[in-house]
Amino acid sequence: MDLGIKGKWALVGGASKGLGLGCASALAQAGVNVVMVSRGAQALEEAAAKLRTLGVTVLTVAQDITTEAGRAAIWAVAGGPGKNFDMVVTNAGGPPVGDFREWDREAWIKAVDANMLTPIELIKATVDGMASRGFGRVVNITSSAVKAPIDILGLSNGARSGLTGFVAGLSRTTALAGRNVTINNLLPGAFDTDRLKNTLAGAASKTGQSIEALAEARKKLAPAQRFGHPDEFGQTCAFLCSQHAGFITGQNILIDGGAFPGTH
């Protein structure tokens, strides 16, 4: 399917690996020029080199997207679109796992800053330009824990739920939806990423079970009986960024192999 977005510009956070890289790769396959952001310069450059073979422009910003300085570096990247991105995929590493009794105020502020306020800052900086041009797509990578909270992911549960509530209101304003600017959230379940490995390690530490046993048990929670692959996640992201998805906004799209048992 031609997604109708060839030649446009996308900003993708956490793009050196995992779900962020899956999204950046799928967009590049669709002919989109990409600004990839991640803190690890070496992994970022290696990932970007592979995407450049697809014939698109790929720029890299080795910065922490959750900081003001990091975002300023994104807007100033040489040869890029500045704040005039056609698509923004917000994605930052999730906060650590643990017991809520161990988290002080600083831990909560850091989680909210990274997983709620940073996406809001990126949205604020870009959506008015999108509206003025009559096209824009924002996709926030959140978590299936927004629908089915996981006890050891309390920091993530809280911060991402806050973003979900914010997006629910903003995405439905006629100033954006009426100008072909959509904002949606992608909620990954168990995907084969470093984040999942860290979560399993945290659970192993808490329960005394092996990581391998926990991984097998986690797979069985989904009717698909496996973990997701970042590439299939990326293709869903690319569709939401496409010309064909203009009537989808304010949605929380769960990608979890059928693990969530509810109807909505």
C-alpha cells in the first residue's frame, strides 16, 4: 500500500533500537525523511546508516529528548525541518520498575517529565505548524499498562495515563482534527525489546524465578503465544502516520497479541 507520505519529514524519539527503530524503519520504507533521536550516539549512527540505504534523508541527534537542551538540538539540526515536522513519534525510555514504597518525589517527577511532559512539549512545538499546512500526525508510544496496569510499573502507569488523558482532550479539538492533524497513542504489549528484558529482570528479582521461566509464562498470557516484533509495531505506526488515517484520532491502539481480555 502506498501510504501517501513520501518526501515528508518525521521526528522519531528513542530511534536507535526497539520500538522507536521499528517506527523509523517503517516510515523510511514509506519514503519519509527521518530525524532520529537517541542518547547513544554509536547505536544511533549504526541504525541510521541502515535506513539511509532506503534512499531517504536520515539525520541523527544524539541527545536526551527529555531535556530542554536535547529538544533545542532537534529543532536546530542542520538540514532538517526545524519545528516543521509532518509527523512526530514520541518515545522515551520508561521509568524503572520497582515497589512504589521505594520511589521518592524525585523519581515521580522524573517519570512524569519523561513520559508525560516531554511528549506534550514535542506536541506543543509542532502541531500548530502541522495545522497551518493541513497535514500532521502525532503518535505517542505509551504502554499496554495504561489499560492493564502492572504493579511493578507504577511510575510508568501513572505518567503514561496522564499523557493519555491529555491527548484525549487535545486530539478532539477542531483546531487540529479539523485541519487533518491527528494524535493517537500506540500501546505495546510484550515486545521483544530491551525494555521487556529489564521488566522481566525486575520481576525475577522480586519473585526469585528465572528470567527464562518468566519469559515463557509471559508469552502464554497472549493468545498469539509469542512476543511482538518491533517491525510489526513500526508498520502500525507508519499507517497511523499515513494519508489514509486522517479519520483516526484520539485513539489508544493496543498491540498485544490479544493479551488484554476486555472489549475496550
